[in-house]
Amino acid sequence: MSETMLLVQMTIFLLVIGAFAGVLAGLLGVGGGIVLVPAFFYAFSGLGYDSPQLMQMCLATSLATIIVTSARSVLAHHRKGAVEWDVLKTWAPGIALGALIGVLVVASLRSDTLQAIFGIMAALVALYMIFGKSEWRLGAVMPGGIVRATLSPIIGFLSVLMGIGGGSFGVPTMTLFGVPIHRAVATAAGFGVIIALPSAVAFLFVEMEVAPPFTIGAINIAAFVLVIAMTLITAPFGARLAHWMDPKPLKRFFGAFLTLVALNMLRKALGY
């Protein structure tokens, strides 16, 4: 295959991935990373860039896109007065620390190990989406002290291991401690910036042995630009769809879909 045809195929793949991720983010309130990471993996491996470091590039590129999408989201939520800034400021140091530790771990692991980690964690997120109840509570207020010092790095660490923003772990954590769902979603967008910015910068210094064109460190710049362009276009469409449709059955459907994606990742990680 000529280099021109390869670039055309890569562009088409990335535009479709970005459009799909944007619609889902707007429709279901899930971060695009949970879609982007497996989509990047299947796209780049299908184009012949499979390597022991492929998942590193997928995670890093997903996190780079989250800087833009989360920053845009948190500003929009701030204009509506929905962001819990006290929570964001007090949880930020631990989340950022956990994210940087996550980069060090990701950089040291092979692609098949990262696939297995993503598969297991995605399956847990999917189960929460399918079976989670809005009335579940661990407390009436967000915790401080040792509980916050423990939970905040875990959120940052696990998010980087999956290449996702703050929504998948931050929103359940906040709602379990009594934060209303709309304020939890708004504040978790801020978590996304805190997770993605330092980790994406760190990933620029990770060396890749095999990578597609336009890759700096572990971040594919072409994927970053094309996906951001498409998500900015399609996310508002997904948000409008959310007002026309009941999101609860859609979340369960997406949870079932994510379960299949997670199981397929585990299958590939085990070499089947």
C-alpha cells in the first residue's frame, strides 16, 4: 500500500472515530476516552502499526484529546454555575500525582498488559453503567483527610491506565458522596483537565519504536487534531439527542456494548 493511500485510510478512520466519540460523549455523558482508546487500537493495528507499545500511543493520544474536550466542557459548566470548585481545588493535587504515576507505569508496560488492564477496568465501568443506582451512597459529603488523600491519586492513576478523563471514576465517586449528578459531571470535567494535561506532556517524552506518521513521543498529532475537530462538531448533536431520548436505557445499552469491547480486549491480550 502506498504512503498516500495509508494516510487517506488513516484520515478516514480518525474522522469516523472522532465523530462517534463526540456523539456518545454528548448523548451519554461518558468521556470520549473510553471509546477512543479501543478505536485507536483497532484502527492503528489494522493499518499495520501493531507493536508492544501500541497501547501506550492509544492511551497518550486519547489523553491529549481530553485536554481540549474537558477544558471546553468545564468552562461551559462554569458559566452555568455547576462546577464544585472547592472539590476541584482540594482533589486536584492528588489526582495530578496519581496521573503522573500512571504515566510512569504505562511507559514501563507492554501493549498486551495494558490491553488486559483496560479490558478489566472497562468491564467494571460497564457493569456500573448497567447496574449502578443513583441512590447509592457512601456518605453525605465529599471526604477529606486520609480518604481524599487515598481516593484522589487512585482516580488519576486508574484514569491514565485507561486513557480516559475524570468522568468514569470521578462522577461515581462524587455521586456516592452526595454530590448531585449534574454538579458531579461538571466537576469531573475539571478532573479531566487535571488528569490529561500533565500526563499528555509527560507522554511527549516517551519514545516509540514503531509509530504512524505525525507522532511526537507517544502522541499521534494527526489523530489528536482530527478527533478534536470531529468531536467539537458532533458532541452538540449528541447533547441534543439526549434531550429527545431517555438516557437510562441508552446507558445500559452502551454498558453492554462496552462489555463486549472489554472482553475483546481481554481476548486479544491473552493471544486468542
